[in-house]
Amino acid sequence: SDQQASLKMAFEKSLADAEKLVDADAKNVNAYSRRGDARFFLGRFEDAVADYDEMLKHDESLANSHWRRGIALFYAGRFKDAAAQFESYHSFDQVDRENGIWRYLSQHKAYGQKKAREG
């Protein structure tokens, strides 16, 4: 549809803008965040994870709170890694209901229903 094409163009522009930011400063955490988000919304989940991982190399304090990384890992099919990310996010925010759902889904895919229910 026209709306989907328009959204895709907007995310591709965001990606191009973020690429320029990364090229200008390879230590810019915000640039990796923006590029990772653009890649995520374009369905390039492994690339998004790579950018989120690069962010964490430059600012480890973001590791526990990075829920977008968990979702990208889930959609990249890396369910054990996603489960671990949502587990660490739970230590950051224990009342986030969405995190609990993502955590369960990741554990279910990674380890099966029984372990997911225990978690």
C-alpha cells in the first residue's frame, strides 16, 4: 500500500541519516541507537542487534535497560539470547508487564513451555 511504501521510505531515510552519524563519530551511542532502530523497523533484525551491541560496547550502563535489543534478538530467532536480555531487563524494571510477556515468549521458544511457566 501507499502507506507501507511511505513508511519504508521514512525508515530508509532514517537509516541513511544514522549512517552519516556513525560515519562522523564511531563512538556515538545515539547514532548506533538510531541506526539500530531504523534497521529494526526495516526488518533487518541481526543488523539491529549488531548496532545495539555496539551501543553497549560504548556505554555498558545501558545493558540491562535495553529492551529493544531483546525484541530484535527474538525476531532474529536468537531466543536464548532474547530470554537473557529480558531476564536482565526484569532486574532493571520489575513492573514492566510487556517485558514479562516478551520474557515468557522468549523462554517458551528457547526452553519450552514448562520452563517458561516456571520463569
